[in-house]
Amino acid sequence: MNENVRELIRSKSREVVDPAERKVSVLEEEQAQGIAGECGLKIKDVYNEAMEMGIYPYRYLRNMETISLEEQIELSKSRVAVVGAGGLGGNVIVLLARLGIGHLAVVDYDIFDETNLNRQALSHVNSLGKSKSGEAVELVRSVNPGVHVISYQEKLDFSNAFEVLADSDVVVDALDNIPDRFVLERACRDLRIPFVHGALAGFEGQIMTIFPGDPGLRHLYGNERSGSDKSKSPESVLGVPAPTPSLIATLQVMEVLKILLKRGKVFRNMMLHVDMETGEMNEFVFDNHL
Amino acid sequence: MPLKIFLSSTLRKYVPGYDPTNGVVFSLKGERTVKDMCEQMNIPADKIKIIMVNGKSQSPDHILKGDERVGLFPPVGGG
């Protein structure tokens, strides 16, 4: 980055006092957009340079001190793929965009229909009939232009998994059926990418983080034939009301954050199970030897 | 302390009046496996995918002492 850009960032930044009464140098979105336009850069590059100079993008000010400036830079350099842009995926995508993940890949072949409106964060009356992955792109750009987002309106299978997932640091399993989850797990295992599983039915849900080499989904579902009778599945019988995907997605995003920033406790080889009706959250540990 | 059984999602329908907060208190006669317990409770074995005994996964053949907390889960895949 040349000195001209740095000088522009310096001159366009200003000092603010945050709610904890700390003086902080910030760069507002409008100024960052202006610098990006003037210098032929992406806003993400301007923000990264500002952060390297110790200047907070104003939009991230309220992440302080829970997410440090160094960590914010790390997130900006990270690449996350979200497979599924429905109940779980919609919420996951919104949160990852707000967090400032640098590169998001969104995969979903489906279009929105009216039954999605009860829970899917990206669905609204005007998006019915439109592509879920396409709507995800629109939303991400409107929430955070500092995130580079790419969409794939296709079903993930072994023919496209490499192209879609290969450069990801973490993959989020936001699918809605068991057989597809096994396909994703296998692809992630082959590509040596950690992935964060989440699933739900009714007011209950579960997450598990799976690293390459972990037994993973076999713990939760047994073999790959599990769940092939979709009509009898708990999610078909009990439905999927809004609070559950919202919470499970939040927990999945926390796993992504912990993996990327190498902090906290990751739920690996265990299932974090939530029953929202009783308010219980329990960890269940799996024996590694299946 | 007696055996306490917690059922997840669609397994709850097999125990009429199931209370999700307190689970089911169950007394075992003699040495019994998880499979025996499920049979006694009329919960079909093929509907259960995960068995947790005191927070750790176990097989249907796991022998219960009679004072554990048991969680039974079907395969949940919605999203």
C-alpha cells in the first residue's frame, strides 16, 4: 500500500470517544468508500490498511475489546464457505458479514418460497421465487461492503466441491438434510478443512465442530444411509420455528470465530445440544473409537 | 438416586405426558442394558441414534447401574 493511501486514511480519520470513554481513531464508511474510489481499491483493502495503522473502521468500534484490532484484521483475511442459505445459513451469513469475514462463499441451489418466511433470515415477501444464494449476496453487500462475497446457485457435490470450498479456512454446514451433510463432510475431509455442523428440529438443536480426521457425523448419525426417509425425520414432523435456527446459527458462528482466532473452547468430538423450551444446554462427549 | 431418562424431540411421543424439564424417573430391576430399558419404556430401538449416559456416548448394550442420567436422541438433520 503506498504512502498516498496511508496519508489519505490518516487525514480522513477522526478521533472519537467510545462508550467506555476511550479516545479512538476511526475511519467512517463514507470516507473509506471515498478513498477506495479515489485510489482504485476495494473498501476491504482500505479498512485493512487503516487497521494496520491502528485506526478502527468505525463500523467495528463496538467490537472493542472483545475482538481486538489484530483479530479484526485476522477475520478480514479469513475465508469462510457457508453451505446452505436457509434457516441456519441465512442467520450465519448475516452474522459473518457483520463480523467482517473477508471472503464469504455461499452455496445454495434453492429459491425462496412462502414456507421459508417463518424462519429464514434472508427471506421476505419480495424475495419469494428468488435465489437464496443471490439474496445472500445482496444482503452481505448491504450489511458490509468490506466483505467479498461470491455465490454458487448449485447443489454441492463431489464435482463442484473443490472449486467451491478449496480456499476456505472454515466451512459451515447449514444444510437441511443428513445425506447432503455427509457429502459436505467428505469434501471437507478431502480438502483438510475444519467444518462446523449444526442441525435442528422443533425447539432443539445441536452443533459439533469437525476437523479432518475426526469421526464427525458418524457420531451423530451412524452411517450415511441415516435420514434417508425424510418424511419421518424429526425436523419434518416437528417443523423448524424461527428461534431455533437463529440460536444454532449463532453457536455455529461462535465456533467459526474460535477456530479462526484460535481462542476459547471448540466443541470437537462432542455435541453441544440445546433445548430452548427447557432452557438447557448440555455437552455430550463422544468416544473417539467407533 | 433413581435412573433419570431424558428424551429428545420425536422420541418424547413414546412416553405419554413426558415432562421435558424433569425427564422420566425410572426404576430398573436388576442389571439391565440401555436396550432393555428402551424396550421396557416402549421406545423403538431403531428410532434412537445417540445414547448418552452421564454425558458420554454409549452403545445400546451398555449396562446401567440404575442411578444414571440417560439422554436418548433421534437423528436430527433440519436446518
